[in-house]
Amino acid sequence: TVVVVGSVNLDTTVHVAMLPVPGETVFAATNHQQLGGKGANQAVAAAEAGATVTIVCALGDDPAAEQALGWLRSRAVEVRPVRDQTRPTGQAWIIVDDKGENAIVVDRGANAALTADLAIAAVLDRTRGSDRTTTTLVAQGEVDPAVVHAVAAFAREHGLRFVLNLAPVIEVSEATLRTAAPLIVNEGEATALTRRHLGEDSRPADLARRWGIDIVITLGAEGAAIISPDGEIRRVPAPLVDVVVDTSGAGDAFAGTVAAALSRGLSLYEAAEHGVAAGARAVRRWGASGIGDEQGSNR
Ligand code: ADP
């Protein structure tokens, strides 16, 4: 069982010849709507990897929420939503040009309604009586730091595995970081985290040693590296992808798949092997989650 506590967005992606400059209006060549938000992407990836998945999230009371619920349920993800009556479901507007460059605006909207108390109430209800050894909690940096802290504390208290994808890098306590099993970050996040906690001249291996945790760093086309608390570094190569269509959501596919594999009892190395395979599939398709109106309205 994988319980993801995280964000859900409705992503609208338009393709244009060139990104508009301030004051300019351009026409879209295509318009796609897809499920997005790191929490949703990771929940879907974990379900695709065969896990029984629940997402604890916050949605508005609007058509976008129904759309997101439908998409999540179509992949057998159980949804435990907090309903925000005042804000719309989270949304992202993504503009991509012919060169693959993008500009993105995110409105967190209802995601902000996911408080630590509400999240923990839902996690407690979902995990009551469940098998500790096979239940994995997952959180990312798109929720309030207080929520991440609460989920980590819950995992410690109840003896559950806690997978932390600190994307983006938000301010969390050392107690939370020490609970991560593993901490998953991309290269840029690893650098930012190392600078923040240890200063310029340090390396991620120093963080793994200090916090006594495994850190998995995703390296794009290079795959991933697993750093053990003793400083040992193991590389997990990525499958070769000839045509990269869209890299958004690759890190989420990796993290969700790793969580699913760990909940099945696989080793971290084996889990990362499944993770890079899922990451490679994710970059071959459009969209962050791989769910939506794939065809869109082409015009
Ligand atoms: P993020 O999307 O968070 O920045 P990465 O770019 O490191 O994360 O990608 C996450 C994972 O997706 C990688 O570990 C790798 O497995 C896979 N991946 C990303 N880009 C490629 C690529 N060009 N070829 C093959 N696999 C890739």
C-alpha cells in the first residue's frame, strides 16, 4: 500500500511557435488538459507499478475537481480529498514552444487547504490496522512544510516507511529529513539542499552521512545514483531514449514507482531500477501524469 500526501492540479498545456513576449498575443496550435501536480503524478505512477494507492489531497468544489477525481479513479487510485469551498482546484498553465522551451504558471488554489491536521486524520484513517511492513507514506515539496513534518512524524510513530521527494526544496526539519527512506531529489535539488545544510564545499554524500539516510539523486538521461549513509555511491543507469517528447513528470514517475517497489519489499537498488524504467517511459509521452485528453483539440 502506498499513501501519497500531495498536490493535485489540472494542467492545461498549449503549444505555440514561440513563447509570447510581454504584451504579445499568440495562437495555440494545440490545447491539452491533463492531470498534474506532483502528488497526483506520483500516485498514478505507483498505481501503474502495481501498488494499492491512496492519495490524500485537497480539491476545490468545481468541475476541475470532478475531472481530477475521474482521472485518478480511472487508474484505481483511491482519493481522500479535503474539499475547499472557497478556492478552485489547483491549476497549471503550461506554454511550450517549438524548441521545447516552456513558461509555466501555477495556481495552487485548493491545494493550500491541505493542513497537517486534515492530512494526518486521513492518513490515520487509511492506515489503521494496515500492515506496517508494506505501507509506505510519500510526500513532496508541493505541500505545506507543516504537512511534510506531520507525515514524517506519523511514519516514525507508527513504524511506517516514509519516502520524501523534496521537490521543490522547501524548509523542513532535520528530524523529517532523517526519517526519509529514501530522500529522492534531482541534481539541482541535491545541490540546493547540500548548500543550504552544509555550505558550498560539501557533497550530497555528506548529507547522507549526517542524516543517516539513503539519498537517491535522479540524473535525467544518466539515470540515478543511490548514496548510502556510509557514503557509498551506486549508479543505476537509465534506458536509452531516442526521442524525448516531454520530460515533465519524469521525476514523479521515478518517485512513485520507487515507493511502489519498496512497499512490495524490493531493495532500494531494485526499486531504483524500476524507477528509471518508469522515468524513461514518462519522457516518451506528453504530460506530467500521462492521463488526460491526449489528442486535445488540435487546430
Ligand atoms: P526531474 O524530472 O525531477 O528533474 P530527472 O530529470 O532526473 O528528474 O528525471 C527523472 C528520471 O527520469 C531519471 O532518473 C531517469 O530515469 C528518467 N529520465 C529523465 N530524462 C531522461 C532521458 N532523457 N532519457 C532517459 N531517461 C530519462
